[in-house]
Amino acid sequence: MADGSTFRQPSPLALGGAGFSHQLHSSPESLPITEILLRAFDLGLRTIDTSPYYEPSEQLIGAALSSSAVQARYTRRDLTIM
């Protein structure tokens, strides 16, 4: 790519962000999102599919990805976020 980054092919399976939304959960903020992401990553998932429509999943996933628990084991380059 022109900016020097490389394209990462999405994994065949993706973790959907809708599960962390008000549409599917009355209190998505109470979900153990960091632990869910770590388990998904440990199982080989590297693609997260989310959308602003899944409010507040993008904010919750972003906070979890910024946590020291996730950053100690995975880098942003390890992931594809769609």
C-alpha cells in the first residue's frame, strides 16, 4: 500500500460487534468485553466486524483493545477491524 502498511486478509470467521450493542443487550457496558476479545483472539479470530449502528460496541471494543491485558498479547497489526 502507498502508506507503507500491509493489507491483512480478514480471518474466515469474524467476531461481530452487534453482541456488544443495546440492540442485543440491555446493558452492554456490563459485559466482560476484554475477556471475550482475549478468548476470541486465543482461539485464532483476528477480525472484528462492527458498525456505528451497534452503539456502543465501537467504544466498548476500542476501550477493550486499549487495555493493558490485550496490548500485552496482541498488537493492532495482528487484527482486522471492519
